[in-house]
Amino acid sequence: MTQWRVLLTRPAEESAALAATLSEEGIFSSSLPLLEIEALPVTLEQHAIFRELDRYCAVIVVSKPAARLSVQLLAQHWPQPPALPWFSVGAATAKVLADHGLDVSCPKEGDDSEALLELAALREAIAQPGARVLILRGEGGRELLAERLREQGASVDYLELYRRFLPDYDSATLTQRINVERLNGVVVSSGQGFLHLQALAGTDWPLVAQLPLFVPSPRVAEMARAAGAQKVVDCRGASAAALLVALRSFSVPTL
């Protein structure tokens, strides 16, 4: 395990927490955040949706930034949250919601839309006539989730709370970091994180694409393979535990 030297690309705070966990297991990591989070301006639409939150049979929160912004808006409109089920894709997001007293469920295995759709509690929530679901997210993403829910008869609304953008790096930053620190693996936590990785690599992408790439879901794995990544490992989740399992099961490359 100690031979792994991986690049972490999550937002800075999340990368720091993941790096600490990896360090406890003797794994070297280097952080180069490829996603920065910026809250969108609060709109009349946001206020209107949260004022009438009780018209939904379920609320799905897709990320920790969405969860943090959601509980802030919720506090502005509901001294006591309405009695409805909340759902999240991963355990870390669920914890943010649960810490604010919300009734939240998430998959025990797999941090992806497919695992969430298999939850009995979610199936039960959308089984009622006229089921209406709210998905709280950043700009874009989770289209598959809404598509599958609509196929099951639910009406789905989106509310976008933040945007993600690539920090301003010099074009050589990525390959210099990989070479200087002798990194032999790259970790991305989302589809947009992968797109930012590819964009920052630029003309050096064919070289970066030779490194093992650890991704959180089959959807991102498919994106990466289509873009030419040669060694894609689907961790079936974005958690530290999922990454550790993948690192233990994949051979360290000989550079």
C-alpha cells in the first residue's frame, strides 16, 4: 500500500480530510484541487421552493455543498422542518443533513445514483399518486437520477444552489506535480472533476491518461475510457473507504 503516490483533485477542504485518512494507511498523496465551489446568488425561485417544501414527497441532495446551502435556506423558512424524507447519494452528505435534525437516508454501499434508486425508502416515497421530488444540486449533473425517477411516475424539479469551476492554474502545473512528486495514480470525485483534469492536462493528456485513474461511478468511468484513459478503476463510491478498497485491489504500476 505504501507504494501508492496519488493525486487528489477534490476541493481543498475535502482533499485535506481524504489525505489525512490515506496518510494513516501509509499512502502518500498530493492535493491539486480541480473544483472550487461558489454559491449561486439567492433567488426568488429558491425562496419560493423552500417556502413550499412540504409539497414534495422526497428531497434528494446530491453533494455536501448542496447540503450545506440547503440547511441554510431551510432555517430561513422553517423553524421546524416539514416531516418529509430526505435522501443523499453519499454518507458524508447525509451526515450534514442529519446533523441538522433531518430524516435522511442514503445507500449503504455505492455512492451513486444507481445505488440511491435501489433504496426501499425512496421507492416507497415515490410510489404515492402525484409523487413530486426535489433534487438539490450544483449547476448540471444527475440527469440519470431524474430520468429514472420520471420513468417511475414521479414529477422531478431541480434547484441549483452552486457552481463548480476550475481554479486558475498554469498549464504546466499538473504534469510538473506528477513528475516532481513521482505520482502514480490520480483520483477524481465527479464527472466535472474529470473534465477539469483533462482540460488542465491539455496537450499532455495522453501522458496523464496512462496513469491509473480512480473514479467514483460507472458513469465517470465510461467518460474517462471514452476520453482515452487507459487504466480506469471504478471505486463505486467517492468515500475514503471506497478509495482504500480500490487501492488495495489494484496493483501499483511500475513507472
